[in-house]
Amino acid sequence: MSEKHTSRPPLAVFDIDNTLSDTAHRQHFLERRPRDWAGFFGAAPADPPLARGIALAVESSADCEVVYLTGRPERCRADTVEWLTRHGLPEGRLWMRGNQDRRPARTTKLEVLGRIARGREVRMLVDDDELVCQAARAAGFRVVVADWAADAPELMSGQEVEGRT
């Protein structure tokens, strides 16, 4: 192992929506056309926590630096930080999508993963988006698929087709 990997703990990278937070109560904003993204993100502070995701993040903080990588736009930062704190998640850097960035989640998240992996071991990426998981695996990252939330086809379409979360 190189010196750069031994001087700092490895990273555990967590998605938020449908990995740590349950978005089911706000899916209805995405079922209408046009989709109501302002309503969808505006309701995020009321997301219930997903116990399995929260437990994995807390457990990971014992020997990893936990960071958060979300497709939520930057304008949601204050609400997101407050939600993470309120639900007892470990402190960690929060990487968010630019407010006007409409690229697919698999593109934006892999770009950030590549950046944060420079000089650091990424122990795992935990994400619910199968296309993000496939791209991360193909790039050599260890992936834990967050399969503990209910299926959200409209959210998946938003992540991958519209580049919104």
C-alpha cells in the first residue's frame, strides 16, 4: 500500500436519496408531466431515514471517512446538511450536482468519484442507482447496492434520463 493510503483513512461514499433517505412520500411530484422538481426537492427535509443505510454509514465511520455523493442540486445543500445532522449521520464532505447540471447520475457521480479517489482509497460506494453502480464497478470501485428502499421508477428516470438527482 502506498504512503498516501496509509496516512488518511479510506473513504466510504454514500448516496442519499433511497440509500439513506426514503423518498417514497415525494415520488408523486415526479409522476406528473412536467415533473415537479421544485416540489420533489422541497419535500426532501421530510424524508424518513432508511435504517439499513444509516446503520451502514455509522458503522463505516469507525474506520473510514464518510463522504456523501448525491445527485441533488447544490441549492438543496442547507436542507441536506440539516437532514444528515438530524438523523445522526457521521460528519463528512457533501458532494452535490451543480444547479444546472443535467447529465446522467452515472456520469456526474463517476466524475466526482474519480476526483475524490485521487490519492485516497475508496473502500466502497453505496448507491441505489444500478447504472451508477455498474459504472462504478467498471471503473474499479467496490460497490454496495442499496437495495433496501422501495423501487422508484420515476426517480430512476429522473436520475438517468433527465439528469436531475
